[in-house]
Amino acid sequence: MKEYPSECLKMSIGAFDVVRCSCYDNYVDAKKLLKIYQIKFKKAHIVTTYKFRFIPVKKDTKPAVKQTPLIFQNSVDIFNGSYDFFKINTSGDEEKMTLFDSMKSKLQNNKDLQLSKIDDSLSLYGLAIDAKYDQYLNRDYLNREYTDYESNIKLKYDFFKNGFMEQKKSNEDTKNKITTTFYQSSSNLEKYTYEEKLSNISSLLPLINFHYFTMLARVTKENLTKNNLLYKLGTIAKYEIQLKEKILQKYINDTDRYKNIINIKVAKAYLLLLPDIETSVLENIETLREYMYTNNSNILLNESEYASLNNESSYFDKVRVNVYLSNRTMDENGWYNTIGIDSHFPLDFSSYRQNEIEKLKKTAINNQTEALKKFLNNTINKLVREFTNYQHQIQDTKEEIEIQNFQLQRYKLLEKDNIASLHLDIHEKIYLLQKSILELKYEISLSKLELLKILLHIEYITNSSDLNLIIKANRCL
């Protein structure tokens, strides 16, 4: 080592031997002295150090005891092996998962009951009794040309209009209307349930914010404690303390604000899924697409409306044909029984025009169904891509957290050894790294919420309330 000026002091700091020549309160004065020293000592530089190292020992006192380096404790573990803020200690809402199933089951049971009553009914529609009785008041028997009274009882059975075929067609129309109403109600129920679940997921955001600002307040409070110690040693300015106090107060206010609005309404099954949702594997997209085409209520509603148009109008809807048995009685003329067929064939062939209109309606429904399927297909493709992208994004952020946490631990070691010769504001760097890791955990938490929303969307368009039908068993990517 070169011979250093007499005003300089040799010091042992941590594991290093260093030379300190003067101590200034501002950088400008130190810079002037540095230029003088650099003429002879090319590697001379300015570092941050403690004033107490330059306090001279009075000759009439005992030799100064070597001071123990200032050790800062880092008690806040912002990583703790967790990459998000979903360490949620809650039982969740059990009813949210069963409410939809219960209401859908009631709709299904009601539809089945109506259909069974139509199928099981023993109808005599078309079977009728006609009764007729005439009594004449004119009793001029000498000049009369008619009977005194006449009665006619007829039992008849209609086949087409007002008969068996009309009833059959009417039953089919009724069944189609029942089914259509069921799918309309189901579609509305699914939509309302989906929107409610999305709304409930929003109740997790204040919880995330609460944990995020709680941790920010802790690391800021710890950093402020360090800064107060450094201020007493004269190494930082008062305004830095004041600024950090304001930041801490903001985080405390944010914590209190979100603490008052935490209200978890999400189903327990979703809460259990959230911690590892980034490792969830969706079912094969072809399976999801097929399940969607088979179960989506809007598609089924269109198909039901299409089926109702298959019951086309026919010329025979206006034709009346019946067979009958009758007994006719006429006073002294006696009685007689008859059997026969009664028919009525109108000269109206307008059913052809009506069927043409029905065909146009069917074409319109077909076009609408195809457009709906195309839209749903594009939607599920987009959702699957977004799900994968968010998972990759979370994985990238996890790796960044690990890198920053590795760097943070090394900085903590440097802070513990109190190596002041390094050109680092080590305490502030630790604080900024802690804030950065917390921000990354916050981003992961929000991304997990987006993953859950995507699962809910897939669940909605495939008309499934069972997550096991759209995701496979959790496994690492």
C-alpha cells in the first residue's frame, strides 16, 4: 500500500482494510478534496461512511472501545415461498356453487313433468256424442205432413280436423313450446349466474389490495426505522425521513381502506383452485367445442324453434272425416239405427303458401344457428389462447421474482456485513427490491383472477357447472 497522508486514517470495516481521509456533509466539498488526492492516488473515490469513525480520541481518556458495526435486522419476509396473495383462510361460499344447479334442476323437472303429462294422457279427443230432439207444437193432425216429434243420438269419431290427427299435431306443438320455454329460461338463468359469478370474483380484488398494501406498509416501516438510525449518524437528510413517513402513512391508509370492504363471496371450489390455477390444464379444445355444441342453451333454443317449424301445415288440417253410429226415433214411425261416414273436403289449398313461409323461417333459424356456432367457436379459441398466455405470463413473472429474491438476499448479506466501501445505497436498494417483488406478486394475483374469469366464461358457453368437465387434474406445465 502506498504511504498515505497523515490526515488520513486506516480503518478495518467488515473484512476489508480501508483508508478514509476526511468526512464532509456535502458532496461538493468532498469532490474538491478528491481532485487533490487523485493527483497521487488515481483510485481515490468518494464513499458514504459514518461520522463517528473520524471523532478523535481524547488523550486524557481511556482508549476508545472498538464500536460494533451497526447491524440492521430484516424481519419482513416478502417472498415466503409464495408468488401471490391468495393464502386465503376462508371456507368460501358453499351455496354459490349449488344455487345454479338447484334452479336448473327445477326447470328440468318442470319441463319433464309437463311432457310426461302430455305423453301419458289417455285422450278421447275426436270422440263425441251428438243429441237432437224436436217437438212440434202444431197438432193439426189432419193436415200435417210431418211427425209430432223426432230424436237423434249419434256417436262419432273424427280423424283429421277436430280429431285424432289434430290432437297429435297439437301435442307436438305444445311439446315444442314447453321445450323452447325451457331453453329460454335456462339461457337467461345461465347468463344471470355467469354475471353474478363475475361480480363475485371482483370481491377478491379488495382482498388482494389489502394484502399488498399491508406488506408495503411493513417493508416501508422497517426501511423507515433504518433511515432513522442513519439520520442520527448523519448519513441521510431529514427530508428523506419525512418523505418515507408520508409514503408509510399512505400505505397504512390504503390497508385500512381495503380492510373495511373485504367480503369474499366466491364459491369454495374457485378459492381452492386459485392458488394453483396457473398449473391447471384445459381439456382438449375439440372436446370443449363438442361439449359446447351439444349443451349450449342458445344453440339448443334455436334447434327447438327449428323443430317447432317441422310440424308443417297440411291440407288435411282443414278436412273433416268421421265415422258414426246413430239412433233415430220418430213418433209413430218408429226408430232405426244407422252407421256411416261424414266428410267435408274444403276447396282451400292455402296451406302450401303457409309452408313456404315456414321454410323461410327455418332458413333464417339455420343461418342464425350457424352464425352462433361460428361466434362460439371463435370465442372458445380465443379463451383457450388467453388462458395459455396468462399461464406463461405468470411463469415468467415467477422466474423474475426468484431472480430478484436472489439479489435481495445478497444485498441483505452486504447490509449485515456493513460494507460501506461499496458504491451502493444498500438499504434503499433492499427496500426497492422488496417493493418490486411485492408488485410482481400483485401482478400474478391479478393474472390469476383473469384465469378464473376465463374458466368461468368457458364454463358458461359450454353450459357446465362442473369444472372437472373443462379442466383436467392439476399438473405442472
